[in-house]
Amino acid sequence: MTTTEPSPAATARPSLRLARERFLAGCPLPGGVPEEVVAAWRRARFFGVPHDLKEPAVAPSRPVASALLGAARPVLDRIVPALDTDRSLLVLTDERLRVLWSAGNVPGLDPCPVLSEQEVGNNSAALALRTRRRAEVHGPEHFLDRWQDVSAVSVPLCAPENGRLLGTVTVASRLCAARSPHPQAALAEAAATAVETELRARAGRVERVLLDAYLRAGPDRAVAALDGRNRLISAAAQRLLTSEVLAALERTAVSAQHADASDPAASPEAAVSGLVELPEGAGCTARITPVRLDGTVVGVVAVLEPLDAAPLSVPDSPAPWVTLTGSSVPWRHVVARAAELARSRKPLLLTGERGAGKSALARELLGPGPVQEADAARDAGLAQALPTWPADRPLLLRHAERLAQPGVAALNSLLDAHPDIRLLVTYTPGAPAGPCLQRLLDRLSARSVPLPPLRERTEDIRELLPALAPRPTPGQPPLTWTLDALRALERYPWPGNVAELAHVVRALAEHRRVSGPVRRAELPDAVREGPAARPLSPMEHAERAAILEALSLHGGNKARAAAALGIGRATLYRKLRGYRV
């Protein structure tokens, strides 16, 4: 049930008709006139709305078709028989308060093409859209002469996926003697609820149609399917897309839908099919095909092709070519920083949560040649091997946090003797480091790179999924996902990061017994249900950002970050848990 915006006329003591006449005449108003009503009259005067207006000064273009109208019209057509069509008017508007559809009749009240305050002054539709709740306006609360004997109730319509305001449903009738609540308020709310239910059902159909078009185009190619809200982007397309190119494709998807809505007789295929113009320096071309549902364009599929480029000159000291999956800003920044530091033959420290990809990034940075790995969590003889390690052989030392004191001392000695050794160390922050290990971390802190957890780069999940899935057996299709499942994966906080995601993907690929895209119901319970996260206040957002910055500056060392923030370690740990950092 929608909360009601009460009508000031319901409790107004003085005659509003007399007050309105005095307002129009420029005379002082009697006391007790509701301030909300007076403010609405003043806005109408400010907008230059004449009180004796017959029609809006400029009638806006009425959309011939729209997603809202397509979903609402079948619902409203079923409601019309329950309406007293000889004495009531049912109206649907869009988010600009343009009238999309109307049915019924109120004697002396002709349907108006637009209900914005700038055009017609105070009315229930404009009030409902502004307050996001059910609103009523009765008789002289209106500014226009033509609506002095009209009562109306309006309910806002919201998009089910994101709560964005889409329009209003209004029931108007002759002036109600009892004023608020309007006798048709329940009907208006029921109509709005039914329209939003239909929108929710259609949104699911749009997602399925978009996914089908994406799969038909071949997700092993550089393919992107977009509708302005959802996007499906293959791994090959991620490597070609820049933020500018993606924005251009999003605009094309939205314009294709608007072109179809404004002129359904025209051919959207002729307008958007074929090559689309991309920003200068895009490095690829994009061929667009519209995606239709029930004859209406709901999105586009873009197939990308790289442009032939001249070979790049190789610098004297090239950065390693890192091919790890992920194109989000945090991940690209980390990879670029690590590659820059890895150019020189000096030790490098990679820090981050368990499963964030430290070892995988380290192997890429060390290049294709033979690399010796040592795991401090498993190699008991590491303390004896490190002092004699050849300085010309690269070494990847994993789990430095598990080094015993003899191993830490041996590693410090190795660095003392060979400060330019090709050494990559991975470290997972956790328990406070001892003095010897802390000396090692301090020594490497100037050349350390903290890796972001997966929950801070969830836009990489859709690109990671095909990379983590095992290669399908011959004759079997690759693992694909419904949009509902993808959203559940993106909402889950992934405490085990990429390693946990890889485990989920492999388990589904090996054990599922059904065909088609993976549905949300097939995901593990924790992933399917998602976290019960609470929204953070602006102060909490600022505090969380400060904590993340301090952790980044101190290489993930929580003790130093807490000291820099001026709080105790226990307080920091509590805040990290509360903010899911």
C-alpha cells in the first residue's frame, strides 16, 4: 500500500474557493490557508500559468509507444470496466507527466495532454511524482478554473529493478463531498500495483531475450548486448572496449529504443543496423543489430572487430605483458602499477586478501621463463635454501605471512647480500606481524602493490566467469548464466575472492545435470540469498573510504593503518567487519 500524501483541503478551515479568489486578485489571504496550497498557487504564477487556461501553451509530443505504455495498457484495459466511466477518468502519464493513455469521462473535464506544474499548475499527478507517494488534490486546491469542481488521486509508478520514477496513474472525478480520501484511491493504488507487477514480469522477459540474442551472436566472439540498463560483454569484447566505446554503445541502445517508440512505423533496423560511429581512436569497429520483444526494440547486440594497427615500438625496458582477466578501473590500475615496478630487477611485494590473485599476478609478472616457487606455508627447509639462492634466478615466495622467524631472517640476509634480486613476495595481511617480519615488510613497502578484493571490482565477475570455467567437452556448449544469476554473483561479497568464485564455477560446470544457462536457483545458498547488507550513511561512506586509503598506503598493514587513523586495532577490525572491507 502506498503512503498517502494528505490533501490540505481535508483539514482547511477557511473556504479555499474564497482564498483562491483573493490570491488571484492580489488581496491578502485569510488566516489558516494551508501553506502547501499557497505555495502551489505561487509556483503556478511563477511559471506563468494562466488560471483560465483552456489548453497548455505548448502541447508536448505524445509518445506513440513506450515500455511503460506497453506494460500498462493491457492492465488498464482490464480495469476500465470497474471504473464509472461516465463520471470518472483514468489517466496514465510518463515521468515527464505527458499523458500516454486515458479512458472514461468527467463532464466538463476534457483530458489534458500534459500534467506538469509548469503547464497546468497544481495537480495530483505532479504532486505524486514529486513526493513519490499517493497524492490527492481537490477542487480549489487546483490553480486552473477548469478544475475547480474536480477531485483527483494519483499514485506514482516506479521501475521494479531500480525504483526510478516512470510515471503516474490518476483517477479524476467530480468534486468529492467528503474530500480525502478519494473514493477511487483504492482503485488507483490497485492499478499502479498491477502495472508495476507487469513491468517486473516484462523486465524478466527483456533480460531473457537479451541473453538469447547474446548467446546467438556467440559469446566466444567480441560481443556486447545492451539495453541501457543491463549489459552482457564477452571476454573478447572486454579487451577491445574502452569506457568511451561502451558509452557510445549504450547511447546507441537507448536511441534505438526511443526511435522505435516515437515512430513504430519506421524501421529501427535501418536506423541502427550496421556499423555505428565510435569515438576517435576506438581501435575497433562495432556492427549493431537491434533486439526485439513483441515487435518492440528492447536493446542491441554489437559485434566488435579490432582495427589493423601498425606494430608498436618495443621500449628498451618493456613492462611484462599481463594477460590476467579483468578490465575494471581498480584492477587495471593495480596491474599497470605492478607491471611498471616489475620492469626493474628489484624485489616486489604483492599484498591482498586470500584468493585475490596475488600468485597469479606474480607468475605473469615473472614472464614465460622458468620460475622457482617457494611456499612458506609448506616448505620446511626454506630457511636453509634462501641464503644460497642464486641471485640471477627469479623466485616467487608465496605466503610470506607464514614464514617462521628463521625463514624471515634468511630472507632478510638474502636481500642484504643481493638487493637487486628478482624476487616477488606475496603477503596476506592478518595477525600482527612480528618484529622480524615487520622489518621485511617495511623494507619492501616502497615497492608494494595492494590487490583489491573481488567485492571492490564486481564488474570483472562477468569477464572472469568464462575464464574460470573449465573447457567444455567436444559437442557441449560453454557455461552461460542468466541475468538473475549474474546479479546474485555480483551482489555476493566473496570473502574468498577470485579463488572462491573459481570453486563455484568449477563445481557447477562439473556437477550440474541440466542444460541451458545457469539459473540463480542453482547457485550455492549463500550466493543465491546474498548478504543482508544495510545502506551506509554519508558519514560511514567517508569513514570507509578513509580506512581503505589508509590500508592502501600502509600495504594492508592494519596496525599501521589504525595508528595513522588514530584508532585502536580492535576498533579498526570492528569497522572492517561492519563495512565488509
